[in-house]
Amino acid sequence: MDALLTTDLPFPVFRRGKVRDVYDLGERLLIVATDRISAFDCVMPQGIPDKGRILTAVANYWFEATRDLIPNHLIASQVEEYPAELQPHAELLRGRSILVKKTLPLPVECVVRGFLAGSGWKEYQATRSVCGIAMPPNLPMASSLPQPIFTPATKAEEGHDENISFDRFQGLLGGDMAQRLRSMSLSLYHRGSEMAAQRGILLADTKFEFGVDDEGQLLLIDEALTPDSSRYWPAEGWRPGIQPPSLDKQFLRDYLERLPDWNKQPPAPDLPPNIIEGVRSRYLDLASRFGVGF
Ligand SMILES: Nc1ncnc2c1ncn2[C@@H]1O[C@H](COP(=O)(O)OP(=O)(O)OP(=O)(O)O)[C@@H](O)[C@H]1O
Ligand SMILES: [Mg+2]
């Protein structure tokens, strides 16, 4: 089984991200999700077969399920509805691409956390706060927070995103926009975690991106509530105090953390077949729990 690592379509490249190749079609963008996977902001040398299709299907599920809360960038996801110039590439594009409205992306990542995980857990142990927000004492690993918190970050062009305080977030975007993004992000997290809970899944945390279109309308862009942008835990494997099994990238991060000699700088190490298969089966498990086919 092959993974699609890169695309080379005959259209101007808008941006090649760590995972998606984005082509500029004028007022619209063609976003192609490859099978690349990144961890610690490094793209791995091997891809995860079908990952681009799984991510696209999961994101589209959530664009539909959150449309009443906020409009999103999605215009079409069925290749048959794409413009004629894309039809020669139908086979490559099917299931792993979307046609979207081009927006001006806001230069921030809107993170919401409902549980103590990852860098939040590390920070809590050192300071009893998460992204500068004070927390009650004696919370164990993976415990739920008293309420979900909004912990924005800047979107770094190069290198790692940096967590910022809400004050700095307001300084970057203006007070009105900052309040709007915070309350929208919390509403989206609420929707995501309620729907996940019905499927026996905990949404530990997630990240949203927003953009403004040329009519000045705020849109949800990029991807939403995917296992690349979120931490998902099977509810049956969760209890405070232990690291829960995950349905996301954590399995890959754990493998990389165990390597004695990789310092999280490129080039990333080769991934053995069992790790590739382990990530793939977790992403597939998540999609099937939501009833998302691809
Ligand atoms: N509707 C949109 N309008 C403009 N840009 C968009 C839109 N949707 C997504 N993007 C941008 O397309 C890119 C998608 O690629 P990908 O997610 O692989 O990038 P990435 O490596 O995460 O990089 P970044 O740090 O820029 O998000 C992102 O930079 C995202 O901000
Ligand atoms: Mg991204």
C-alpha cells in the first residue's frame, strides 16, 4: 500500500504545508491532503497510507456538523462538482481534496483544551497553570479541567507555534475579533466534545483556524476536529492518573520520544512499518467511530 507524499498539479502553488498542498485557482483554493504526517513540527520521511482521505472525510463531517455555529470555507468536496480544468486529475483528487473559498487566514491558532494533556500537563506540573491560566491543585494526568479553556497560539511561519496570553491575542486581533474567536472556539469545542461523547470518545483538546473572506465574513478554515488537529481518547480507556490510549498522533509522538538519538530537529527518522500501521489503524478507528467512510 502506497502513501501519497507529494502532488505536482499544473496550477500555481498557494502554499505547501506540512500535510496539505494548496493550489491557487483565483478566488478559490484547491486543498489536497497528502498522506504526509508531522510531529513536533517535522514532516516524517514516510507517509500514512490513506491518511489524506481519512482526514478529509473527518474534516468534512465536522464542517457539516458545525455549519449552524459558523460558516466555513468548504465549497465542494465531490470531484464531479469541480471545474473542468481539474477533471483530468479526478483520480488523484477524489476523497482527498476540497475546493474552498480563499480567505485571509488570521495569524493565530485557536486552541481549546478540556483535559490535561501534552504540553498542558507538563506546564501544570511545573506551575499549576496551563498557558498561564491558574488551575486547582492536585489534578492528576489526563484529568478534565474545571471548564474548557481557550489557549491561543501564534502561527509561526517558521518553527514552532508559540502560546500567547489572551491579552496578547487581543493586541494582535483587536478586542472584538479576539472575543469572537474565543467564544466561537469554545462553542465549537463544546459541539465537538458532545458529539464525540455520544460515540464513546473524549475530545481532550483541539485547534481551529479562522479566515476572513473578501466580504469581511469570518469563516472556519483549514481542517476541523481531525486527529491531526485534536487529541481524541476512547472513553473506555480513560481514567485520571494514566496516559490514556489515543486515537490520534500521540502514538507517533510516543514512539519518537522513545528514540534515544533524535532531537526533534529535521531530518526526522524513518518510521518502521508497525508504527505506520499503528497510526493508520488509530485514524481509521476514529473515523469509523464517527461513522465516517472514505
Ligand atoms: N480557506 C483558506 N484560505 C486561506 N488559507 C487556508 C484556507 N484553508 C487553509 N488554509 C491554509 O492552508 C494551509 C494548509 O496546509 P497545512 O495544514 O498542511 O499547513 P501547516 O503545515 O499546518 O502550516 P501552517 O502552520 O501554515 O498551518 C495552512 O497554512 C492553512 O492556514
Ligand atoms: Mg495545518
